[in-house]
Amino acid sequence: MVEDVFLSGFLSHVRKDHRAKLREKFTSVNLDRGQIIFMEGDPASSLYLIESGVVEANIVHGDGKVFIFHFAFPGDIFGEGIIYGQEYYPFSAVARKEAVIWKVSREDLLASLEGDPGFMAFLLGEIGRKLDASYVKARCIAGERVEKRVACILLKTFDQESGIYRGCSERLDTPLANRDISGLIGSTEETVSRVMSKLKKEGIVGVEDKRLVVLDRDALMGYFDSM
């Protein structure tokens, strides 16, 4: 049986008398690493909720270069554009590792929003949170030196996933390779490799069990502020 911890949390914002009916409309999807959920330009037909795993939202330019919008983690939704009339997905979604996601159709979701202002307010809050995160990322990469862009994205990505507590190392539960960082900041993999090598040499970041680890948040923040 598929666990539904995050689905239950999501549905807790729905009116009690509508909750069971909407739950029946969700279907679970098991994903393998690298499996595509939808492609940029596909008809926007469903909302998705992550129960486990990590999903990457990206676009591929004509020259084959991948630009990563963001990573989505357990409890996050994506495909929420259906709520405000989006007809086509503006990015592709792919599983970064094995994942379980929940899927509900546009029609079923919109029907559940009728007469439920609390649920609508919750979803609008989620959309607003993601919009704020996109502003932070845009500020990170707009007109800044590549070193500062790397530091900013590392801080943002780790904070978004689980937070970084002072005095503790923090590990991101997905392999965040140089290719991913370059895709997030719009730089080349070679340039990112140079910056990451410097951060590792200074003991600010490291690798444990093939996962990128921030070893010293304060130093990374100071690195960011000094650029």
C-alpha cells in the first residue's frame, strides 16, 4: 500500500465533507529515476503532489543545454498552472530518483475548489510561495559573478529542501552535480566545476555518500556576501 502522508496533509486543507471524495480522485504513480512525467508543451491536464523522491523541472534549449527551474521535494506540488487556466506545461518534469507522486485531473481539482474558499486560499498560498522562490532565484543569477550565483543557489536549494542549521552540516537528498548547478544558474559546467573545487578546498562544501554536503553554512553565507 502506498503511503499517503503528504497527500493526507494536502487534503487536510479541503472541507471535511469534500475530503473523502477528492481523495478518491487521486491516483499514485511510481517513477523510476530519469522517468519523464510530462514534457514542455504537453497539455496541462493534472496537478501533481510528491509523496517521496525528487522531481526536476527543466527546459531544453535548441542547442541542447538544459536550464533547471527548480527541484521539487516531498510535499511539494507542481503543475499548479491548471488552477489559473494554464493550457500547456511551460517546462518538463522528470524524476531525479525513484519517486512516488499523486496525480489529480484538472476537472476533479477545479470541481473540489467550488464552494471551498479555504482550500483555494491554501493553493494560492502555495503558488505565491513558489513565485517568491522564483524571484529569489532570479535575484541570485541576475548580473552577479558566477561565484556568487553558485553560493546563492546552494543556499537557496538546501534551505528549500530542509533548511541549514548553524553549526551542522546539511546534505541534499539528491545528487546535486555540477551539471545541475550549471543548469540552475545558467552557466557552463566547466565554470561551476572551478568554483565548486574552490569551495571544497576551503572546507565549505564536501561530498558524503555521493551526496553534496554544506559543511559550513556561515562560511558559505560569508562567501556569498563577500562577492
